[in-house]
Amino acid sequence: MAIYILRKNSEKLISIGDNGGGFTLYRFEEPNGILNPTPIREPSLEKYLEGGFRISEGKATEGRDDEALRRFFSAMSDAEMPKEVSVKDIHFMQSSIKNETGQYTVLKNAEQLASKQLLAGSLPRMRVWLSSVGKIWTLDHRRLAAFRLAKMEKVPVEWATAKTVNAEFFKMTTRVGGVSIRLKLGGSKNIIID
């Protein structure tokens, strides 16, 4: 599988070449650099190259962000977004969340996930998106927190549309690059989940 990164000014596309000679492209949407999960099928890249896009291929020539994207797309067996993603590769947009919402708590869900009383597949799929710098972010922070606490490896995901991510981009309050989140337990008690 050949993976190409195409750039033209601020536009960025990822192209995956399949064995049949065609290409599947994914476009990063502005203003937040969100990967649109709708594939664009093309027999060749000619019209993009003629339209001013430039290509980098093989070893990263544009920095570690391109390398992160290559690793992500290399994990795909068929030019589709993966249905499961490693929990450790998903980042928190928010800086904090409450433990309790309604009848559910992050800690109770984590406990049930760890003991297999609750299965990740029985929950609604966690909504995620891929940024133009190769980071996967969640829109469902309490679910990711429970998965992290339960030490789960891979979980089912749903790739959010650019419209959905833009509508929920106000959640981007992290100050630590999304690697951890503060779980508010009530009063002045908190724990950090990383």
C-alpha cells in the first residue's frame, strides 16, 4: 500500500494507493484540520498534480506529523477508516470531566469494563476525529476516561463528520495536548487520567 501526502497551500489530502491501481483520498477540512472520513475514489492522482498539489512519499520528508499519518493509514487493510482504534492513541479535547452524569459514573463504568460485566461493544461507539497533524481526538471524553481506567487496548469508534467536530470544537480546552484529563469526583477531589 502506497501512502501519499498531497499539499497545496493550506489544503492537505491523504491518498492511499491500492493494488488495483486506483487511489482513495481523504481531505482535511478547515478551519480545524479535521479529517473528512468520506473517501474520494480516483483512478489516478494526475488531476491533483496538474492542479498544483505536491506529493511526498515514503520516508517522511515533512516532519513527524506526516510520519504519524503514515503509521495511521498503514494500519488500514483496505482504504477505509479503522473500526477500532488503540485507546492510548486517542486524545482528550477537554481539560476536565465530571465523574457522575445522570445514573452513570466514569468510575463505575471503568470497573464494569475491567471485570467484563460491561463490554465496549455494548456501548455506543466513541466518536473520534483525526487532525491534520495526525492526532486522533475524542468527542466522548467520559467514555475514553472509562476505557483508559479499565486499561482497555482497542475500542470500537465512529469517525465524526467535519460538521459534527466543528459544532463541538468548543470542547477543545486541554492545556496538555490531550494526553490526560482531570476527573472531578465532587468537592475538591479530583484524579488525573492519563
